Amino acid sequence: MLTDLRLCNFRPFPGLKFEPTPGANFLVGPNAQGKTSILEAVCLLLRLQSPRTNTPSECVRFGYSGLSIDGHCAGRHLHLKYEGKLKHFALDSKPQSAAADYLSVAKVVWISNSDLELVRGGSAFRRRYLDFLGVQLLTGYLHHLRSYERALRSRNALLRE
């Protein structure tokens, strides 16, 4: 469970500290106040991907060059920093070069209207979703997925020649 979340220059927040209580938590307020941004920050911290955009630069507060998200989950300290098109992340204050250990800390699912594409959309959307689940549920899946993607790119390059 996420026990605390700290944001710096993330979307509308110059700084924010959020401490969810055990059990269900509700974010209530008027539109355009940052409720969805807090949930997006949780996803970005726990899975290193925003569910709303493919480029983390879109999450940076207007006029700033980077963002920072920090929190504790399952007794582990997670930290994500994005600056100058570079994403740095640390687990228990130790910088990580690979995402596998970091991503094994927590499982998170984002459900939105676009998830109807799982049923209505093409196979690429379903494959991406299944790969996302595989990375969260199976140790080593990310390594095997990256190896497969490299082999596929190599094969396609050879076929083009």
C-alpha cells in the first residue's frame, strides 16, 4: 500500500504531500483541481509510465524543466525524477539502471474510458495491455519482452534488406 506521496513540479502542483489512510481513500473536489493528476502521479511513481501520456515532459509543471515524485509503498522508498528528457529512478535511495526490481514493488491498474479499446480496438492495444500485465505479474517478463522486441527489430531489418 502507498503510505505517502510527494510531488514537485508535477502538473498543477508546485509541491504536494499526500498521505492516504489505510483502506479506501476518496479524492473529492471541483473539476480541474488536480484529482486525476494525483492518481496519474501514483501510476507514474509505481510503474514508471503515465497512463495519460507517453512523454513524461507533458507532466512537468508549466515553466519548469523537470519533476520529482517520491513515496513509500510496501515499506520501500521509491523516487522518480524526470529532467531534460532523462528519467532517473531509485529504490530505497539506490539509483536503478534496470526497471525490474523497481517495478516489482507494487501493482497498479488504471482504468479509463480508453480501455474500451481492449474490446473494440485492434490487436496492438490488447498486446500492449497484456505486456503491461505480464511485467507486473511475472518476474523476468520485462527482460524477455525486451529480448523479443530486439529480435523482432533485427528480423524486420534483415527482411527489408
